[in-house]
Amino acid sequence: MKLYLGLTTYLLLFRWGFSFFPAATQRHSLRSCSALASSTTGNLGLTPELEKITNAFESIGDDKLRYKQLLYMANQLTPMDPGSMIPENKVTGCLSTVYVDGEVVGKDRVIEFTGDSDGLLTKGLVALLVRGLSGNTAENIQNVDPAFIIKAGIQSSLTPGRNNGLLNMLSSMKKKALQLDSQNHAEATCTEDPEEGANEASNSSRPMYDGIISALQKLKPTFLDLADVSHRHAGHAGMNGMEANESHFELSIVAEAFENLNLVKRHQLVYMLLGDIMPKIHALEINANTPEEISARK
């Protein structure tokens, strides 16, 4: 009877004071975070909502009750659009199948996440992250330290496999936030006055080169190399009256924003960012990679 009353009390605490709240990167192991387990939430870079969730879970003090609360949260998660359950949104490294997606909302460009899983407990972990990360900018989401899992006591409530899955979900959502933010930047750039960029580029001796380099900074590349190879194509057919200088380029770029994008979508993202520059050049060869892809080749 005492156990029943204790469980009821905790579930009511969460239902009344917690559950009503609105809903790229190196992988961190829980071992590397264990030294931070005694840290205050203020040292973990948490979003306001994730800090509330962490403090609430920590206050429970019972692994079985934490487990039951995750199951409760799973049942409260807003269903995900089946159309978003595509390979690009699938989280790898989880015991159950997990999908996460999102969108950029408002002038402040905050990210609103959605997610789902075919495993009930894993779905509860998805719900925790969706609620804790949504409503924040991509930059703020990158600051979240995975050590909050230990602080909240969630680590001891889960198997090692599910702990690793939760870390993979967090990492995937961080990358997704960067990707969505970069795409939003690109779309906003395309709606701006095209003459503004043209006027700036016209003051340069290499307007196309400088314009491409400037536009691609929105992807926050870790590596960017652009080669003007127009001299190789001077006099070629198909130039349609274009001048030989600044007509052909070769681009190599590495950025987290390309994570989970196939080759076509990576090229489309670059084209979108370049906007009115693309019609002014004859050809652009693109080699776009993520930092992880480059590291795997070494």
C-alpha cells in the first residue's frame, strides 16, 4: 500500500507540475560525463525546459518511478507525421527504431522537434528530448551537455544500450538543428534583395569567387576551398556568350549542415545559398562532405 501511494504521489507531481510544460558533434560517452554527475544544471548548458525536466527527474530519487514517468511521457507524445518517417530522419544506434524531425519557427529561428519510436520506453526518451529541446535556437541546443542524463538519474534507470541510444538521439537532434537552421538561412537569403549582393560583388576584381565564398559562410564550414578553373574551358562550346573568366569553379566544402542529406540535397542546398550567382557562372563542380565522413577516410 505504501508503494502504491508513493507512486501515485510522484505521478501526480509530474502531471500537475511538470507534464503540462509546452513541448553536430562528437558523441560523448557516459563514462566521460560521469565526473560531471555532481554538477549543477547551470553548468550543463541546458535549455530552460530541459533544466526543469532534469531537476524533476532528479527529485524522484527512485529508478522504478523514473522508468514509469518515461512511459507516461511516451503516451503524451504528439504523434509524428508518417510522411516524416523517412531514412533521412532515422536515428542510428538505437535499440528501437527512432525518427526525429523538426522545423524552424518565428523570427528568432527556434527549432520545434517532432519524433517517434516503435519502442514504448524509447518513445519516452524521445518525448523527453523533444520537450526539452524544442523552442530553442540551434546554437543553444548545441550547448546541451549529455551529462544531464546522469544528473537526472536517468542513466541508472536504463540499460547501457538504451543509454547509448539516448546519447545518439541527442547527437542526432543537435545535427538536425544545425541542418534546419542552415536551410532556413538559405531560404531567407533567396528572398532578400538580389541587387544588394550583386553591388557588393561588383566592387571586387573577382565578384563571382568572392560572392560564392561569402554566401557559403552561412553553412559554417570547417573546410572550404574554391578553385576558379575557367582557364581550362576558354573557347569551349556552350558558353553562350559568357566571358571566359569566372565561368567554371570547383568547390570542396565540409560542414555539419550536410549531415543526413544525400548528394542531391547537398547540391540543392549549395545552389539555394548561391541564389542569383548560379545563373552567372557556367559550371560548378561540388564536393560536399560532413566532418565525420572526412574523419572516416583518414
